[in-house]
Amino acid sequence: MKTLSILLKTSLSLSSTPPSLLHCRFISSLPLSHPIYTIWAANTNLGKTLISAGIASSVLESQNPSQFHYIKPVQTGFPSDSDSLFVFNRVCDLFLRRRAEFSLVASNHVVKVSDAAAKEVNGDYEERKVGGVMGFGEKRLICRTLCAWNEAVSPHLAVEREGGGVEDEELLEMVEKCLWMGVEGEEKSECWSLIETAGGVASPGPSGTLQCDLYRPFRIPAVLVGDGRLGGISGTISAYETLKLRGYDVVAVVLENHGLANDGSLLSYLQNSLPVLVLPPVPQDLSDDLMEWFDESHDVFASLKQIMLSAFSERVKRLHDLQKKAGDILWWPFTQHQFVPKEKVTVIDSRCGENFAVHKADNGDVMTQQFDACASWWTQGPSASLQIELARDMGYAAARYGHVMFPENVYEPALECAELLLEGVGKGWASRTFFSDNGSTATEVALKMAFRKFLHDNEAIVDISDQNAEKSIEFRVLALKGSYHGDTLGAMEAQAPSSFTGFLQQPWYIGRGLFVDPPTLYMQCGKWNIQLPDELSEGHQQEDLIFESRDELFSKNRDTSDVSKSYASYVSKQLSAFSRSEQNKWIAALIIEPVIHGAGGMYMIDPLFQRILVRECQRRKIPVIFDEVFTGFWRLGVESAAELLHCTPDIACYAKLLTGGIIPLAVTLATEAVFDTFMSDSKLKALLHGHSYSAHAMGCTAAAKSIKNYKDEKKNPNLTPDGRALKEIWDAELVNKISMHPQIKRLMVLGTVFAVELQTNGSNAGYASTIATSILQKLREDGIYARPLGNVIYLMCGPYSSPTTCSQLLVKLYHRIDEFHKSNSSSGL
């Protein structure tokens, strides 16, 4: 493809990532200082370019603005068919015809064309100056065709036949540069920009990506050109729904009058919530270059211009109001409001794949994209394409089912979801699926299941034959210090004392468990280390606790090591000591977060220790619960963290990534043996737990779609050839470099999670620490949205995240940590 104009240069490094995934990594920023709109159409040949020319003329004839930018990213049939040239000529002609008070300097640029089209191009730049009879100043019209092909076919076919392919990311960067051109130094009202798409809403772009998906990272407000012909009502509604499904704001529908009153039906369908404007019929005789038609349409375009201007002003006002009102009305979780002044509130306009679109009002209104390094609090998994698929399938489920009650009933989404769970994370051990609404509730359900199973298996020693006996018996859990199992009261009882369980947070908290201090793993100075609790610290050689690679730590060969024997003795002594000291108190369940303690500070627990703990509890007939709310569904690089422990539970909890992070849903899986303990002739022995939205169809549909997509090798490029794990997405050299930095106390990396704990002085450590605040603020300036866990900074990606993206995150993190360290060192802190 030949670059004809030097006015717009791009220098991109494109990867081999499929187009459908490539564009969602594109980090852009768009000005909100002036109106920017995209012109879409229900089909081809409906007059998008006529509408563009009419809007441009109406805008430039008014007092403000002084500039109008028309952008045609993709053009086929070129140069005989050139929409930018049409707009250029018609607006100039209208200025002459109407004897405008202002002069107009108009230019038409062509940036890139295929070799076939280049043979017929006479020039890449044209300029005219017209009007100005009253000498009231000068207006500018800048028209650009960014990529053009000769044959008048769909862009993806033109690329196949003529070459000159353009990847989505490159095209988006070209559009973004155009949108910023001429804005610098202009007043708010001095510019308009209009992007005209090619063909219909869902017509493919050059790479084959549908245009409604291609331009989705920008989410620019839309004007939809409808179809006034026979059959046009259906096509217009379909186009409108396609845009709404992807999160676009449509401000108006415009269509040509074909005498069929299609506008009335459209207004009825839209319930008068959206303006529908009707243009007069376009004449077949084009001898006057449509000048009379444009004159006849003048008032319609004036109305459309006002609608677009009002919608723009209202949008900007809403974005500003969000930031102003949020702190006065909302109550955020896990947030000290006193630390969040209004100007620090992040206003999120939308999400596309892994990126937030964030409104920035600091230096003029800008919409910028930030990588969501919190994975929206550990729930997010979808690529941009899966996000659209989930929205579509959930819409289908809502339309088909609405909501239906679950007890004693079955419907396809619930059954399919349950089957996929049992064939996936529950394969080989689970046979039953219990649905709930969130991870904490799933934990509560799991505890009830475990206690019943313990009671059933130990009825010979646990006597509940009368009510007095029931009152004297207490069931406790065995759990690890630093673990976190949810915010509900029962779940909090199953975790050790922490910042979350103090009297000010939970006055009812007792802590119904034996809480064991586990050995943890961390990387420092390029080596992996085992940090033993005090009770285990004696008798081990230093070389037994240092490893060259993380893989060594997950090897089953460690089962015969001296450390393994030490762990087994430690666990046995802890359980035996509890049994001797506590009368009528029983360890009735083991609950663990496999491998990683998330909310507790992103600590990696030695998998060997957890494996020994599980086996010892199962030997003692203590039911085992895996809390995989955080760790499940590829978060740690495998579908279930049980694969890393090389052992299975009796009960397991899942949520977060279960639905792709798009809607709440949780499940508790159990063995048939656990289920059987609830079978009885009495309803009072059933599991009396549930909520109104159990197994809701939208959530089950999203879960089924997500589970299948995560392990589809055609959609997830990170899967290993055998489909059982994710490839390493964090660059080993960068990880090693960060681990050697003097500001880093420990580093943890596994699957989609990377975390570092910062060195601190004095008491500025733990969950209440604010030491990471300045670093995170700098990261947000770098386009990375992150939140701390005290003095722990973590970056979380999704199963589809590219290694390139992850490397960019690590580079920016290292830079900001190094900058922080040098600043503190120079100030003597």
C-alpha cells in the first residue's frame, strides 16, 4: 500500500495477534473539547456521504466553529468513488451558492491507497478557497481519506484482491491522529469532527473485523442513517440494536423519505426516545450537483446539527457531574472516603476488553484509555470480542427467560453451566452444582455442606441425639492465617483475625477456627524462597529453602523431601493439640485458598504444605473446601488451582471469572458423598439455603459462554498446545530485573497475577499502608489503573492478555518504582 501524503505518518510495530484481539490493546485518548461523531448506516447506498456533507455545510455556515474535519477511514471504489472528495466539492459549492459571509478554505487529503488505486490517482492533495463575500473571516474544511482500494467491494475483499492490508490498530491510530489535528490551541467551540464508516453497521473493515467492533474502543457517539425504502424499518432497527448492543450512544436517526412513512414506525419502536429526521427524496437528476436538494434539506440539517451539539454538551456535563456528585451520594467498598477528594474520583465512561475509557477534566476534557490492572477486582476475563458475545447471549437469555425460579425446575442455561463445571473445574471429583450469587455466599454454602458431611462421617463420636447435646457441640474450621473467604458473617468466622475482622468492622467476630501459620513462597534477587513460620524455622538448611525456578516448587518430587516430612509433622501436631485441648469442639472442615491468598496480600502458599494439609484432613475424615473464588478459571494459569496442588477437595467454591466478570454468579461444587448426606425423608434435613436469583438464566448463560471460550484454542492464543494451561505471559527477564530492585521486599508471579511488596520503614506496612499511593497515581498517568493492597502493588491480566501487553505493564511499573526509590533515597527516607 502506498502512502501518498506526508501530512499523516504512522510508525507502528504490529504483532501477529489476530485482528479481533489486536485492536482491544490499543490505548487511545480522544479530545472532548468539541463534538466528534460517527456516521453509520443500516446498509450501503443510503446516503451517509450526503448526510456528512449536509452536516458539514450546516456547521460551517454558523457563527462557530471555524474548522470541520471529515474523516473517511476506509474507502473502496477509489478514485472514481471518493466520499471525501464529494464532501469537499459539495460543501464548497454550497458556500458559493449561498454566498456565505465567511470564506472557506477547503482541502482534501488522501493518505494511503492500494497499488491498483494508485495507478488512477492524479494527486493526493487538493485545496480550494471560496466564499467570503462579506469578509467576515475564514473557515476551514479538512477532508481526509485514510485508506483506499480501487475495486468497489467490501474492504476485506478489496484487501484480498489488491493487497495493502491495514491492521485494526494501525487504522485506529490514524483516526486518532486525525481527531487531534488542529485541536491544539483551539477554543472549545472552534472545531467539529465527523467520521464516516463504510457500508453498513456490521460491514467488515480491511482486516475482516466488523466495523461496529473495529471502532468500539473509541465509542464515539453515533448518527444512524436509516432506510426509508420498503423493508427499511427492519434493517434500521437491526442496525440500531447492533450499535446499542456494543454500547454506542445513538443521538439521532436520519432517513430519506420514500413515501412509506418509515419514520413513524421507527418513532413508535423507539418510543419517541430518539429523534428521527426525514430528508426529502434525493432526485435522480444530478445535473445541478444536488444543490436544490441541499437547499430543500437545509432546515433538517440545521435541526440535526442542533441535536448533535446539544447531545455533546449534555454528555460533557454528565461526565463532569459524575465526578462532582459521586462522593456526596455513593458509599464505596473498602475505601476511606476522606482519602478521595472529588478531583481524584475516576470517571469511567465505558470498557472495551481490558481497557477503561476514563474521562479526564484536568487539562481540558479528554477521554483516555487505562488498562484495568485490577481486572475489575479480579473478575475480568473477556477480550473485546468475548465482551460483545457475552452481551449478545445475555440479551438472548433475558429476552427468552427473564427470570424464572430454580427449585425443582430446570432450563437450558442452568443445566449447560452445571455440566460444563463438572466436566471442567470439577472433573474427576465433583458431581453436584449448587448455585448462589457471590463468592462469600458460596463459602457459606460450602461450610454448611462440610459440617453436615463431617457430622455424617463422625456420628459415632459426635453425639447430637438430644437438644442439650446439640447446644454443647461447636464446629470449628481449620484455615490458614492470611486467608480471606468473604465479607458475610459466617465466612468471616472462617478466617483468622485481620484488618477485616476487628471490632470496628465486625463486632460479632469470634474466629471459629484453628488458624495455622503457613509457609509462603516469594521471589527475591532472581531466586525463589520459602519463608517458614517460626514453628517450622529450625532444622532446615538454607539450600533446602531456595530454588532456581518456580516450577521446582510445584513438582511432586518434593513429596519425599525433608521439608515435606517437617510439614507433615507440623500439621499432625497442630490437629492433635487442638483435639486434646478443646472438649466438644471439633475441626469439622478445612477451608483454603489454593496457592494464592488474594485479599490477604497476594501471598503464595507453598503448594506442598497445602497438599499435605489436605491429605491429612481427608485421612481424619475432615471435609476439605477449596475456596477458588479468586483462583479459579485460569487466574493462576490453569483452569482449577487443584491442578497445581495435585489433589482434589470434597467441596469447592467458584465466582468472579466464572461469568467473564460481566454479571454476579457463584457456584459451590460437591462430591456425591457430600450430597448424599442431605438426602432424607424430612425436608428439614435438606440444604435450606438459597436466594431468589439462584441460577439466573443471564448469569448461567454468561458462565457457559466464558467457560467454553477460555479453553477454545481458536479464541485464546495463550493456551498451551495441550490446552491444559496458559503460556507464560510475564517476561522472565523483566520479572527477574524487578525482583532485584532494592525497593522490592518480595515478588510473586503466577498465571495472570503479578505482585510486589514494597520495602517500608517503621509501621508503614500492611493493609493500612499508604506507601504505594504515589506510585499508583503515576501508573494511572501512564495508562494503568491499579489499586493497592497496602504496601503491595499487583497487576492482574486476563486469560487472553498478550505477553506484549504484560511486558509493557512491567516496564512502566519498574520505571515508577525506581523513580519512587530514587526520590526517597535522595530525601533520606
